[in-house]
Amino acid sequence: MAMAKKDVKTILDLSLSELQNLIKGNGGKPFVAKQVFDWVYKKKVINFDDMTNLSKDLREKLKTIIPIVPFVNVEVLPSSDKLATKYIFELEGHQFIEAVVLVEKKYKTLCISSQSGCPVDCKFCLTGYAGFKKQLSLGEILGQLLYVMNDGHAITHLVYMGMGEPLLNVETVYASIQRITSEEGFYISRRNITVSTSGYLQGIQYLIDQEIAINLAFSVGNPNPDKREKIMSIEKRNPINEVSRLLSQYLKQHNRKLTLEYTLLKGENDGDDELEELANLAKYLNAKVNLINLNPHPKIPFEPVSKDVIKKFKERLTRKGVRATIRFTKGQDIVAACGQLGESLIKK
Ligand code: SAH
Ligand code: SF4
């Protein structure tokens, strides 16, 4: 595994008091830290030169000490339908992360990465195929949001559904949610934030202990434990039954939504038995099911189902009294849909 250089500390990694100390240490008045915070989190500025109420000397000094975002290069790929835009961020040490902006009528959602690559190795996922590269730092997570907002996207919703398993980087993910939702930070409502997990027990327990109220999405893969283990190695140590029990505990504590993400794989998890078990799980958890057709890739050993199969699957779930939706397929040409990211890791 390629080792990343030490994480570059950025403005986004600092709390307000840490920034106050840094600015004091460089001859600035502590109140300037609040001004910098406002430029970054309210006005989405990513250059010190734009911070016009800071003295020129201080701006020049800050430039030499600390960057605002940690990216050495950014590639922007709009889809031909204009409904999705993929961002590939290059980090120090030739590491890559991806994020996707999805445009809907009333809102703009950012699908954000929590790790570069992923160690979980779900057999249908390109990020898993690419393997684990690194844990993202706070600045690397927040930097994705700041950068796309600076690029003109007024993000209203966030889903931790990009690269990586967020609950395997749960402390940093938690810190990022704090900053995203806090009044001095981006100030986005907790109700508009969803963390998607393949079901890591310790991570769910962490969320329960922190009493953090956000929406959760659980990637089922297959509701049958034996079959699930074949395509999702996480099942071995994190059995779906225990995950479900913990999720229901989480839901009892917080009045938040749970979605079951179900990626359909032809001939693998699209049968009657799976449908029945999935419906039971959804009812037990009072969750909505979001059906995702597999985004195929030469490196992935599965095929998507037909449009007709996914439609019928949805209708049958509905008849069983389960709320079900089909995930839109925006930005197919740039492989922009969340959960199918990783091309940059394989290519570069
Ligand atoms: N690690 C987290 C979040 C990232 S994956 C998780 O697993 O939930 C986000 C979603 O994309 C998951 O629901 C996953 O099942 C789905 N996904 C992964 N690979 C996919 C593919 N090739 N086609 C469609 N969905 C995929
Ligand atoms: Fe990791 Fe999620 Fe992909 Fe599984 S589906 S390999 S947990 S990113």
C-alpha cells in the first residue's frame, strides 16, 4: 500500500480557538480568526487574497503558513445531462478522492468521501476493488464541501456515500458533521445529513454514544447472512442481525430516518427469498428501501438487472407495505453516482 505523506494541516482542520492562537502567534489580533472563519464558512472563500478585511501583511503571512484547502489539483467532470458533476481531488502524495454534486429541483446534494479507497471489499463496489489508500483528515472531508460551494454549488444536503466506509473513520466523520452543522461552521441542518454504512457495529455504537442525530443509510447487499457474507466481507464480524438490532436502538434514540440501500445484482440478490427477507427487515426497522441498479464495470463480476426487474421489485415491496424508491441514474456517463467512485484510484 502506498503511504501518504503526513496530512497537510489546513484552516479547515482548526477550531476557532486554534486559529486564534495561530493568528496571535503571527502578529494578528485574535478577532481576525472569526473573520477568517466567516470568509471560509459563510462566504466559501478559498484564497486569502479574497479576505479583503485582513491586512495585506497578514494575508501574505498566512499564505506561507497554512493552506485553506488541502488539494494540489482538482478535476471537474460535468455529466452530459448536467444533473451531476464529479470532482476528483488530488491530495499530497498522489492520493485521490472523489465527490459528486447531484442536482434536484429544490436541492443540491453533495456525495462526500470519508476515506480514499475502502478496506471493506464489497464485491460489487469499485471503491472496494481499488482497496484502501488512506483515512481522510477533517480538512480533506470539509475541503470537498468548501471547494464545490466555492465553485458555485449551493449545497443543501450531504450524503456520506462517496469513497470509503464512514464508520471506519468515525471520529473524523463526526468532527466533520459538527463543523458542517454548527452555527460558526457551514450551518447545514442535521436533518439534511445522511451517513451511509455497510454496517460496522463499533461505528454505530459510537454514534449512539455521541448522541448524534443524523439520518442513516444501511447498505444491505443481501438480507440473508450466508449469502451476504459472500459479497460483503464485513458480515463476518458484523452480522446483519446484530447490525439491525443496533440500528433499531439508534432509531429509538433519535427521531431520524433510516434507508436500506439495496444494490441489485442480477441472479445474485434479486430473487423471491431476498425480497421477502428485505421486506421483513424494512418493516422491523421501519425503513425505506432505496433500490440501486448495479453500475457495471469491467472489474466488477456482476451484472445489473433489467429496468423491468427493478420496477417489479419495487412494486412487490410496495405491495408488502414497504416504502421503496429507485435511485436515479444521473451522470451515468461520468460514473458519477455515489457508491461507484474509484475510477481515479484505478487509473492513476
Ligand atoms: N461505505 C458506505 C458508503 C459508500 S458506498 C456504504 O457501503 O454504505 C455507497 C453505496 O453505493 C452503497 O449503498 C453501496 O452498496 C453502493 N454501491 C457500491 N458499488 C456500487 C455499484 N457498482 N453500483 C451501484 N451501487 C453501488
Ligand atoms: Fe466500501 Fe461501501 Fe464500497 Fe463496501 S460498498 S467497499 S463499504 S465503499
